[in-house]
Amino acid sequence: MIGLISATAAGAAARDRLAAAWPDRTRVYEGPVADAVRRAFGECSQLVCFLATGAVVRLVAPLLADKASDPGVVCVDEGGRFAVSLVGGHGGGANELALAVGKLLGAEPVVTTATDSVGVPGLDTLGMPVEGDVAGVSRALLDGEPVALELESIWPLPALPANAGGAAREGGPVIRVTDRAVPPAGAEVVLRPPSLVVGVGASKGAPVDEVLGLVRSALADAGLSVASVAALATVDAKADEPGIIGAAERLGVPVVTYSADELAVVEVPNPSAAPLAAVGTPSVAEAAALVGGGELLVPKRKSERADGAPAMATCAVVRRPGRGRLAVVGLGPGARDLLTPRAEAELRRASVLVGLDQYVDQIRDLLRPGTRILESGLGAEEERARTAVAEARKGQAVALIGSGDAGVYAMASPALAEASDDIDVVGVPGVTAALAAGAILGAPLGHDHVSISLSDLHTPWHVIERRVLAAAEADIVVTFYNPRSRGRDWQLPKALAVLGAHREPTTPVGVVRNASRPDESSRVTTLAGLDPATVDMMTVVTVGNTATRNIAGRMVTPRGYRWQEAPR
């Protein structure tokens, strides 16, 4: 919950805008400001104070206890000009909150955390539990001092500066990624990847403390960190078992369940007749932990009860291999303000960027220092797809970029055809050229519409022509991608002739070149008036249907609302 505190009418107005935008995330604190701040600090995970920075500093200073537990505090000035991340930039999420508040209120976010200021990822913002000298190692990264990177567990990390990597020097700073329960030594940061899955079986009514104690002791005896546990896994018949649910809650991890049939086919070293009779599978703990594959580090073990009564819980621990991550990112039509926040976040998350050279140039400034860039020219789509997947298989965090939406005549299709289930794949949608052109032209896509590429490099012309004919006969608005190039100058006239056999010569046609870019141009003409020679590969051509009209110079395809047909 985000606590909102203000002292004046101007501050209250901005506060109320935030409360209206985030009704489920915010709580307004009224009354004397000092009391409001004190109550919000104790009850909320974050605060936004519409007060002078100095006043907020004096109010929260006596309340500060520990950076790991203190709420993040953002201060917004009375004029709503700045949103300042004041306390808990990383641990309390104040940096991200300042960005979000600034975007919503039109204020300039102010983030002074050293790593954020220079584009280096904070070691406590990587989505993994972190231990050790975070401040000291972060300072070494910023100062250009060599920082060793020891990956005992392969896990996709964002780009780190060029001075991160190589072997450790005696007494030198180290970033270690491990699920082993080794304490950080000296100038060392230990990152705990979520690589461990604990399979759990439990009798009905098994106490939470018995289940939790068994899990903790199994991990401790194997020298494994409880911070690296990703989930407790069990059979679906135990999905509601209070002991398992309670143990997972106290560990802060989810419970993952599988059917007895799924578990029964998993090969395990210690099958048993007891679970087979009880829930229909010869193994619960080992099988549930091994469903996704991995190395069995702790075979099935039973809990021990002080009174000597039969054990009510079993567990097994598996280390799952790190999986690389491939984000297929659509950059939109070219304008920076049409690049989605999710796309920008994925670019900054990546340690490897793969893309067409001209697209890389569009977003190079958004990449973190140390991002490895693998760029190539036109015609190398297959090579880029294979490269991106190969890098992900090495455990990297990869962003494969394409213009518009990466799934529309772009890189998602060849990349996913190359990928298998050994990597994680994330699709990030983007604004397509057809949508950008449609917004410029008016509302040509207001009813059913189809996009057709006229390039016959990958699709035979007779197939393209059949699709154009189908769209013509169905009276569907058509957007042509790749309409004409120097080596392909006859396809567009041919396609227009197919449409012309089913539509009037006066049918509106929109032509947009370089949509959303500085040299954007557009015009609305007709089927009879369009000169194909004025079109090139940077152009999108949208042909209306029989209902499309030119209204005040804009293409409009009616949606067909009945109220629009009523006499006025």
C-alpha cells in the first residue's frame, strides 16, 4: 500500500489525482502531517509526501531503522514539478515509484542513486535475494575497479559494466551467483538464484512447523541456501494441505502442484507403496521436485518427531538448471514515444541485444553500459534468429528486436521456430506500422481488416494474389506491407487491379511513408488516383472497403453502429 500525505490545498489536489488513478494501491492519510507520516510509515510499504523535501527529511529521519525494511519515500513539491526518490530507492522501490508518479502527474522524476544515474543495474534490484557488501561492490563497479563475476549457477543477468568479469583477486570485490549456503566474505556480494525446488509430501494434518523444519534441515544439511528456494512442489491432492501451504507462506514461495498421473511417470530413486496407495503415485516428494528436470541434491527424507511418532512429512531437493531468457521486442514504428514502457524495460534487462543495425541505432542510448550488441544488415533475419536463441541457450538475457510488433512480419516467427523449451521466451508487443498509419489517416481500420505483405521473397506470388482476391471478395479493408521496391515494381499494380475489380475507382486509399518518424508523409487518394511509382518499401498502403469514406480529408470505415444510421 502507498500512503499519501499532503499539507496544503495544492498538495491535496495532486494527492487526490494519484489516489484516483491508483484506488487499490493508495491510502490517504489525513490529520496533522507529523502524525500522518508516522502512521503511514508504520503501515505502508511506500509513501508519497506532497511536502517540501526538507520537511519530509525531518519527519522521517527519526523513523528510519534499516534500508532493507524501511518503506520507500517519494517527495513531490507543491507545484508538482518534481518527484524525488528520497528514501529506499532500491529496497523500498522509491526510484520506480518516482518514475511512475512523475509520469502520472507530469512531474520530473529525480533519482540520485549512483547506479541508476549512470545506467548500471543495482545489485539489489536484480530480482534475487542479495547478501554481502552491496554498497562496496557497487562502488567498485562505478569506479571502474575490476570486479570478479563467479557464476556457480548460470542465471540470466542484465548487462554489467565492462569491469565486471574475470577471476577474483585476493581481497578484491566479487559478485558470486550461487545457491550454496556460503556466507559472503569481505568485499563480496552473493546473489541467490531461484534454482532450488523442494518436493514435499505430507500426511493429512501435518503441522506447519514439522514441514518447515524438515525443509530447512534438508537444505542446511546439504549446504544449500533457503533463499534460493523457488517453490514447494507436491501432488494436487495436497494442494490445500495447511501444513504445506503454511510452510510455503513462511518461506515466501508458491506451492506448485501436479496430478498423480504426471508424477507417476517421473523416474525416481526411492518409490514407495505408501503414496501409491494414498494418492495414486509411487513418489510425491522426489517426483514433484523432478518434474521439470534437474539434479537431485537431496533424495527423499522424512521428518523426525520428538515424541517418536511416525513422520508426517517428506521432502526432496532438486537444483534446476538456469534457463536463458529471450525477449522478442517490438520497437514500434520509430517514434520514441511509441516505444512501450515494457519494451524499454526489456532492453535495459538484456545483457545481449540482437537486431538489424538500423533498429539498433534507434535504441542504442537506452541500453545499459556493458550490453553486448550483435547487429547485422538487411537479409540476415535467419542468422539473427539463430544467434539470439543460441545466446539464450548459454544462459544469457537476450533481447531480439524488430520494428513495429515483433510478431508481425518480423523476428518472432523465425526465432520461435528455432527455439525449444530449454529457454524462456517473452513476447513484448509493439505498435505496428498498420496501426500507426491508420491513426495518421483517420479511422480506416474501423471494421474488419487484413494485412498482406506483397513481398514474394518468402511467399509465392500466386499465394499472395489468392489472398488479395479473398480480401477483395470479402470486402475487407486491406493494408499492404512491403508494397514496392526497386526490384519488385509490378506486384502493387497487380494487387490494386484485383481489388479494383470488386471496388469503385473512388474507393479511398491511404498512403503513409515513415509513419511517426521525422520525415513522415501521408495522403488520402483513391484507387484510380494512386500512382504506384510514388510508393516504396517505407510506405504502408491502406485500401478501404466499399463502406470507407473520405470525410474532411480523413479515411473513415464505419463500424456499423445502428445509432449512426438513425435520422438526425
